[in-house]
Amino acid sequence: MSHALGRKKVEADRILDAYKIGAIDLQTLKQKMDEIKNEEAGLNEEKLRLEKELHKAKAQELNEEKLYQFCQSLPTTLANLNFEDKRQILREVIDRIVVDGNEV
């Protein structure tokens, strides 16, 4: 993405050089510079979106790692809890239990 933004800077410099030597008129210069500016804005927006997506993915990965570590430590933790504490954990975790005939 940074490479594409760098190319836009080079492109803008070339357009400006073309204007300086008289190869293009002022109207064309303004038009081309506006196009480049709009393309740069689009690239910057895309870069921002990708950075946010990357940050979100890293946070998700971190959460998965924490969950994995928690699950690994759970047997030891549960072994040290008394019956009341275990029952309280189940109440917090289980939303509801549906009993239908012989099925739970």
C-alpha cells in the first residue's frame, strides 16, 4: 500500500514537470492532480481499513490464545473448587436447560 502511495507521488511530480515544460496546460494539470488526489485518498482509506482489519485479527488471535490457556488450566482449577463453587459456575455458564420427555 505504501508503494502504491509512493507511485502516486511520483505520478504527481511527473504531471507537474509536464506542466512546467509546457507539455500540458493548467486545466489538464488541475484535472490530473485532482485525479491523483482522489486516488491517493482512496488508497489511504483502504490502508486504514486494512490496518483496522489487521488489528482486529490480532485481537481475535489474542482472545483465542487466552481462551485456550484458560481451557488448559480449567481441570486444575475445577479440581480445587468445592461443590458450591462448581454449581455456581454451571449456573453462570448454562443459559437454560430444556427437558422434553426423555431428552435434555
